[in-house]
Amino acid sequence: MGLPISIAPPECEPCIKLALSVINQEVGFYKLLPDGSAPVAAMKCPHHHLVDLLRGLKWRAQIQVAVWETFRHLCSVDLCTKTSLAYQVCYLEKTSEDLKFVLKALKCFPIFDELTKSGQEVAHIKDKAADWKSFTAPLQWLAIMLVRGSRDITETIREIETCNILGQMDPNRRRRLGKTPLTRPWKRQADQSITCFETSHSWSMMLLVGINFTKAGVTLDSVGDAFYKRIDSILVAYGSCLMNPYAHCIQHTESDHQGDQPGQLVE
């Protein structure tokens, strides 16, 4: 099942086909996940919503890049471990006290605020058919990686702020966090049983788990390469659509998104 390209001008067909290949790739990844089938809206929406779909993917890619780079930095300074990636992440209704604390600490960073909003609100997506709900999975992913791999959560949170990839903590939230410390000494939980209490909207979730580091050639860098391969394909397709002289045929209006620059992660 694909989007109708025959009704678009012939000059648009190359970028439409490229956009379709990226969107269908993400649909394929989504089918591999245990939380549902491919989103129907992504497969059925008309061609003039293609840029919206790519803009939504790009929006979700932005935060995941920041989360991945934060995790990689923590591993490089020995505050977290790559073995956190060894197990799948299961989003269920129960969670540990430690995970609740880490989630609360990470929510002190305003960068995560937009994850609780819809794509229509944050990424200015005009397509009402595509279901761009809140996207808390990257926040949950990082919290679980820290519970599994952080040797000292206080020092780890401090380093997250120091490296500034996620920005600075909100001072008021920091104060509230200080009033609710953990009730027991921190101890990493390096096993697969850690779950999170929030629901995952996993469409276009690109942060990887279930990595077998005992396999030849599998390193943290190779995991990052696989992650960025998906990111790059989205950026290339998005840039191709914006640069096409007939781009107005596959989006609502050019004036809606005059600030968009092809190939950039940051809006």
C-alpha cells in the first residue's frame, strides 16, 4: 500500500518516491515492535501530506539525537555503561522507585516538555489525519538506560547538565527534586526486568535496545552508526522535498514553514 503519486506533477515524482521509501522504512521498523501494527494514517494519507509526515519524523528525530548523544557522552566519562542497551525496553504499568526518581530528575530539563505535546502543536504539522501524539518514549528510554547503567545517579544528573546537550535544568524543578530524594542508596539494576509506567508511542522511535555486544563488530559506535543511518535518510528525504521547485504540490503552503532549512535537525 502506498501513497498516490500519479496525481502529482511528474517533476515531483523523484522526491515523492524518496519520501515514500523513508516513510515505508519507518512503517517497517514499527511493524517489528510489539506494541501494534503500522499506523494506517502514514500509509493512506494523500501525497500533499508527505512533507508533514517527514516533518513529524524530523521532529521526533531531533530529541532522539540529543538523548543518544547524552547517553554516549555518559558512557565516555564512565558514568553509564553500554551494557544498558543489552536488553529490550518493556513499557508496562509498574515501575521501581529508582526509575520514578530518574524520570522526575530528567523532567527537570525543559527540552523534554515538548514530548508531552502533540506533533501538530510542536512541529506545526498541518495533517490532521496523521496521529502525532505525545512522544515520551525517548525520555523513558534514557531513564531506563540510567537505572540500568549509572554508577552514581546524582553525579550522572549533574554531568548531564554540565555537558549541556539537553540544556540546563529548570531551577524550580531542581528545588522540588531536592525535596524528594531517594530513600535508599543508589544501586544500578543491570537486568531486563526494569519497566516504565508510561505508554510508549513507538512510531519513529529510533533509539536502539536489545544489542548483543558479544557479536563480532558490534560496538557502541556501530550502534550509533545504525541510529544515524535512519536519521540521515529522514533528513535527506525532507531536504529533497523542500528543495524541489514543485514542493508546493506536496505540502500545504510554503509560507507555513518558511523557517525550514533542508538537512537541519533544529527547527
